[in-house]
Amino acid sequence: MKLLKLIDTTPGLQYHLERSLPLHENIYRYSSEGFINLFAEARKLISDNAISLCEDDRILLETTDIGEYGQYDGEKVPLDLPMLDEAEYQGKTVN
């Protein structure tokens, strides 16, 4: 990830830029507000031609709605963040 224009960014995105961390190695916990906002900020900056992303991140933003919100039953919900009832850790099912 590279900054193409001199702009102000949030501390989270600045951290990623300074360390060349891709978005898919997000520093925030999955599905947290920070996680979602980092993708939202990157979406805006990409459309403004202010940053360049690695191919994996570019494809992620082009093929998903991560970082965007929709309405469900009158509530604002993040898109492309599946809610998991069960997960797997080291081959074992965890709740």
C-alpha cells in the first residue's frame, strides 16, 4: 500500500502505510468498528486516486462490499462480514 497524494489519514491507516501492511492484514479485530472503518477509508482514498493497493487488497475491495453498510430490520449493519456461530481453531470446532 502506498500513499499517492499528501493527505491526512486516520492513525490506523497511517500505521498500515508506514509499515507497508496490506489491508487483509488488518491491525484491528475482525468485524470491529476499526476494522470496518479502515476498509471504508481505503475505499474512499482509492476512488480519489490517493493510495495504491496491492493486488490482493484491490481485488478484495473490487469484489466485496467490505467497509460499507446496509440496512437490515431498520438497523445499520456492515456488509460482507458474516456472523459466525461456530468457528474452527487448530482443526477443532469452537463456540
